[in-house]
Amino acid sequence: MPTPLGPAVVQVRRPVRALGTVVLTHGASGRVDGRDVLAVRDGLVAQGWAVALVHQAWGVAGRRTPPRPDPQDEAWLPVLAALTTGRGRLPAPWVVAGKSNGARVACRTAHLVGADAVLCLSFPLHPPGKPGTSRAHELREPLAHGIPVHVVQGTRDPFGTPEEVRAELPDPDVVSSVPGEHTVKDTGALVAACAEFLAGLVRASS
């Protein structure tokens, strides 16, 4: 899929009569084969959601670190446009989701891509040991546009504990606390928290 940073690669799994679509992307490693990310993909497909797993262009190109926010976002937008418009459009509601750096992209662009909700896996609220360098404004961006946000955060995440993330949001219930650090090894708890949020979206729209 062409983008300003080169081609991105999208893998789509779409069950029959899907409840909606989750567009899921990776973190700053640039890898889409992390155990936690794949567990979320597989778990949500099993729950009846279509999942588009996006390997962003910079990761496909083999870069070891993501680009700055503006070019990264500019390369994300055409991917979302291709998935949500035209004859190949995936079913709504559309939830943009990502791990860590991918969650930041999802938050920054949710209102631009017409997302119905944002799901953040391990949102990096601040660099480890630097709580004064906050990215809370990115996390609040979708809320400013009336888009629901949910964060699944490890209890010992050095990039921000669940309590730190809750303190930056108007509703503490939008943060689920699961055992683990920035990469959550308890994938069962991770998937359950994601599935519960999505089930609430379905109930709210019915």
C-alpha cells in the first residue's frame, strides 16, 4: 500500500458478519510479530471483529526508530483511507489501535481518519524516568473531538503506570490495569481488557 514514506503492508482478517474493524499497528520496534500484538489480533478476530494489522512504511523499510510525528502521521493517513473507503471498505465501526508508538499515531490522527474509537496498548505517557516529558496531550486529542479512548496499561510500565495515565484523563475508567510492564506478557488479561472495551462499543451502538 503506497504512502509518502514508501509502501506499508496490511494483513486483514475478516470473520463473516464482522462486528466492526480494528486497525492495529506496532510500536517503535517496527515489528508486527510481537506476541502481545498478535494475541490482540487473534483474540479480537475470535470475538468477531475484523482486524487490519498494519506494518507501517518506516518499519517495512527496516528503520530501527520511527520518524518524527508529522511524517509518520502523513504516511498513516493513506493507509486508513484505503481501508475505510471505496469498494474494499472494511465494516464500521472503525477502531484505530496501536501499541506504544502506534497508540500515539492512533490518538493523533483519530479525528482525521473518522475513527469511532481509539484503543491504546501500553501508551507511552513519558520516557522512562522522565515523568516531566509528558505526551498526555496526544492521549487527550481524540477526547477533544468526542472520540472514546481506552488504554490498557501494565501495572509496572516504566513509560507510565495506570495511575499516572488515569491522572491525565477526565474519566479514570478509560484505563484498564493489567499485570506487566510495557510489553504485557499476560496476553490473556490484555485481550480480555481489549475485548471488554469493544463489547461496550457494540452495546452503546445497539
